[in-house]
Amino acid sequence: MSVHFSSKKDDWATPWDLFHMCEKAYGPFSLDVCATTKNAKCQRFFSPKANGLMQPWYGVCWMNPPYGRIIGKWLKKAIIESQRGIRVVSLLPVQTDTTWWHEYVLPHGYVHFLLGRVRFQGAKRVAPFPSAIVVFG
């Protein structure tokens, strides 16, 4: 069942067309806060080794966090950074039945629901869940 149900991969790359649409609306982006050399969308990015959760963010940030149990930590960090004046634009799964959606997204983010399903870069099929662009700050 591809993206959502795969525990072997949590670094699905944002499709370039979606990233460019977001950059046009909210950018230009200064930093990809959680990326790898294979999926980074910005020249400057924090790799897993650099651990973006432990770094100060700057400029306008792009965030496509790992969609596992750690997603709440990334959202909490996005809120902290947005309170410092940083704008964080994130690609998130729409999971309105989760605690993290109600604690972090609804009270702190501007939600733009995407029409259709995202086909992550390198995926054979579209994601089996809806997605949203959520802006903090």
C-alpha cells in the first residue's frame, strides 16, 4: 500500500511541482529543515545527522517531516520557530483523528487542503491519504 503503510521508508520526497507552487505562494525558501541529500528541496538543509530538531531555523522554511510517530516533534518545533518569527511551510498528511493534528495543526497553522492525492517523488502510486499544506507563522 505504498507510502503511508511503509515502515521501511519515511523520507518520501516532495514532488517538485508542488514545492514550486508553495515557493511561489510562500517563499522563496531559505532552508529545508528535515531532508537528505536525495530529497532536499533547498540548497541549505538539515540532514538527519544535523538533526533539525536541535538547530535554530531561519528565513522561510520548508518542512516535509517523517510521517511516523515523530511527526509531532517536528510540528512542535515548527510552532516554536514560528513564535520566533520564522515562517514554516509544511506538507502534512491530513490525519484529523490524531492528537498531533488537534494540538499543533488546528490551533497554530493555516491549513490549505490539497485537491487529489500527492504522488511523492519516486513513488509508483499516489499516496493512500489526503495531504495539506500547513503554514506556521
